[in-house]
Amino acid sequence: MSGRIHAFLAGTGRDGAGRRLADVLAFDDIRIEGVHDFIQWCFPLREASRAVPGAPVLTAAEAEAIRIDPAAREGLVASRDRMRRFYAETDFWLCPHDHNHLRITRILTALRDLLGDGSAEAFHAFVTARNAAAGGPINPGSLHFWARALGRDGGTG
């Protein structure tokens, strides 16, 4: 293992609160909504979190180790699937402003970096379809950030 994030995603390490990935994946929707220090471990980025000081920052070496380790990739896919289920089963994030919009930007960025464009594009298609089905309540700024996370110029498509 090349680092703490890699070990966490591979299922052999613990996050900053001492949880294993399996513990986080078992959170019910209320805990997913209310706990704010797990998302940085499940979807690591190369820049520091402004929301959770001290959250891990992904290094280039650790990102590469995650990309080539089937167990870590499986952990990331399981994290993606859990968050997809959360966004499918809840509606409160379908409003103009919600902290989940920032989470979605993080998820898209991490998926694109670590699993590739296809995984990020599929997650984006899912959340934008949920938004459309709800009448488009999410603010244009969040939609712009989501598109930018995919490497697009900021369009909503």
C-alpha cells in the first residue's frame, strides 16, 4: 500500500475517525447526510478540503497506486454505488442550494481522476437526470461545477 487513502479504499485501512470502508458503506441515509468527514476518504482529491480541515489530500503516487490496485478500485466503485443509492433514495438535495452539491462535484472529480471519464460521465448523467425529473431545482452554479468536474466548459449537458 502506498498510503492511508489507498489502504482505506482497498479495505485494509481506516479513515481519520477509525472507520473502515465497510463501516462507511453500511451507513444509513441519515448518517450519510449527517456525517461530513467520510466523503474525503471515499472520494479523495488532490487539493485540501475547505469543508473538513485535516482531511486527506491525494498525492500523485497514491492516485496511481489506487488506479492499478483492483481492491482499491473496487472500494471506489462501492463508494460510488452507495452514493448513487443515497441520491436515488433521497430528495432533499434536489433544491437550489445544498451541501450535497459540493459532494457531487467531489465525487465527479475523484471518479474522473481515479476510475476514468466513463464512470464520472455515468454518475453525472444520473444526478442531472434526477435534477431534471424534479423540475430542475438545482442552481446553475452547481450544474456548472459538475460539468467542469467532467472537463467540460461548464454547460449543463
